[in-house]
Amino acid sequence: MTNDRLTVAVLGPGGVGGLLAALLSRAGNRVICLAGPETARALDDHGLRVRSGPFGDFTVRVETATELREPVDACLTAVKHTTLDAALTRVPARALGDDGLVVPFLNGVEHPERLRADYGPDRVAPAVIRVESTRVAPGVIEHGSPFVEVDLTGDRLPTARRTSLAALAGALERAGVSTRTLDGEPAVLWAKMAFLAPLALLTTRYGRTVGDIRTRHRAELTALAEEIAAVSRACGAPVDPAEAVRRYDGFPPATKTSMQRDAEAGRPLELDAIGGAVLRAAQRHGVPVPVADRLVRELREAGH
């Protein structure tokens, strides 16, 4: 890294990865998007295009590759759980270099251990992101929320890689992303899970927008938020379910969740990574979650 300019690989330049790649590139960092041939061609031909209220509409040029072949400061992993195994073949561990970080932005709480098995226990720095951002075509990103908020964690990183994490946090801030670096990996991951899972499960189960869920299914939404908050607390992450519901009330009524969009498009769902992980943690800690259990069962019975 030189003069605060990072070299960042982005595995999966979709709604989340594409937005972060574009913002980091616009801020002067070198960005390598790791993607399949169709997406790589679209990026090479037309650039990475973003439509955003807060950031405006803009196009940037990024490098593309189907496999990482050189050291980077960080590899942002922004694919879905359903494609993780296949995607990781694009990032050989030997290519990361001595201090390269793997920074996953996946939903759920179980993926860090999967990544540590491939890349080692001391180079994975899990992150969470709060944003509504969608890939509407290869290389075209629509950012729909008025915010992009990232929490980074580095509990298990040695000193040199903590420096790399601090550099990444600084680069994201300069790019316009509200960024915090927090201690307590389980707390960070479960805080996101406790907020995400109720809406993801309910919007997908009923095929309705956030506005419909918080009016027609409010009792269920409140009960589910309370259940998952209880699981989160048992896992060491105290969260306030009432605050989650208040935040849901602030969403635009037409908002759809990523899981709901996947269901509508006939794509595989991250049901096991979200709902399944909640049920497994609840069972480990003896926390009753009848609403979550029923919703996950009904979604699975529907073929998801």
C-alpha cells in the first residue's frame, strides 16, 4: 500500500460488492473485481455503473480477473452463501500475500469458520454492512438506501494485519462509507443477524414488502424480533428488539429484502445461513424460538 492507496480485490461485484468496489475505485484505490466471464466482460466494456441518491450516478473503471493472481491488501468477499464454495476457487490462499486480509460481507454468523479453514485463523476479518443495494444487470448497481454503514472486526488478527484492517477502514471512510472497527466478533455478527433475519424470513414467507409486513404481520414481526434477540443475547450479543422494530418502521414501505428478491427470481435462498443458523444457535443455548421454527419449516416445505 502506498500513500493510503490500497489494492483491493472484490469477490462478487453484485449489489454490495459492486457498490463498495465503485466507491473505493472512485476514491483512488486500485480495485480488482473477481467475477465470471460475463460480468468481467460487462465491466471491461462499460465500467462499473452506480445509480445512487447519496453518491450520485457515476461510472468507474476497475480491473477484472476470473482468479486472484497477485497480493492484495484486502479481498472483500461479497457473494451469497449459496455460491460461496464455487466463488472461493477464484481466491487461492497463496495469492493473497503475507498480510492480505479476507473480509467477508456475507449474511449469517457461521461463515467465518468456513473461511478460516481455507485461509487460516489469523487473516479473516468478518464485516457487516447495512445498505439496500441491488445489481440490476452485470456491472449496474442501484443503491436505494440513504446510508451505507460498515462494521469491521479484527479480534483474531495479529498486529500487522490489524494495521491493514485500519487502513481498509480509512479507505472506506474516505470513499464515503460510514465505517467502525469494533471488538467482539460474535456481537457484531449477531447484531446484524438479529436485525436482518426477522424481515428476511417474513418478507420471503409472505411475499410482501416491508411496509406490508410491519402492518399486516406486525405481531409476528415483533415476536420474531424478540425471539432472535434472545438467541443473540445467549450468543453474547445483547440487542434491543424494540429498536429493531423502530428501524423497520423507518424503511420505505416498498422495500424488499435480498432473500425475498431471490425467491421472486427463483434463485437459491440463504435460508440455511440465516434461518437455519438461528435455529442451530437456539438449540445450542436452549432458547425457544417457535415463530422462527415455523417460518423456516414453512419456507423449506415450499421448496426453498
